[in-house]
Amino acid sequence: MNKIAVTSEGPSLDDKVDPRFGRAAGFVVVDLDTMHTQYIDNGQTQMMGHGAGIQAAQLVARAGVKCLLTGNVGPKAFQALTAAGIKVVQNLAGVTVREAVERYQRGGVEVAQSPNAAGR
């Protein structure tokens, strides 16, 4: 299976990409071979003072994804994701989850080498 996760404001491919990683509403996990989706609710991190990004990285890693598409990722979350072998694509905002997935499939995105948000 070739799975990716996209930060999302809702559970469907037609919801907007959530620009936040650690405090995203949730993650749409997409099997690129079948386009089957699964939604992972990330609501428990909304109230966390610290550690939301690391907690979210654990959720994504447990889903078995190889790549994360999002808007912004802080340094601790970026480190946790890359340590889990998950590639990170950043700066996706203002598009739907479907559009982000299509960009990824076309090769129209770049894998990040470093975080693009300040940590807390």
C-alpha cells in the first residue's frame, strides 16, 4: 500500500487542507493505489499546551503513511515525522485535500528539508 496523509479541516477529499500540522482538525489518509480514504481525528491535540506536533506525528506514523502533505510544520514535529521515515511536503494551503493529492501524484510538490514554522 502506498499511503499518504493530508492535514484537513474535515473528513473528505473535498475539505480544505488545514494549514496547521500539530493542531490540525484531522488527517485524511489516502491509499494512492485505490484512492480509499480514512479520517483520523486530531481533536485531542487542540487543547494541549505543548507537544501537539509530536502527538500528531505519532498518529500519522501509526497510520503507516510514507508522506504528509500540510501547510506548516514546527521543528519538533518535523523531527518526529522524519525520524518515523515520513517525508513532509509543506506550504499547501488554500486548496482541497483532493487538489493536494493530485499535485503530489503529478510530482508538483517538493519534499521539505527543514521545518517552516517556529516551535513553541
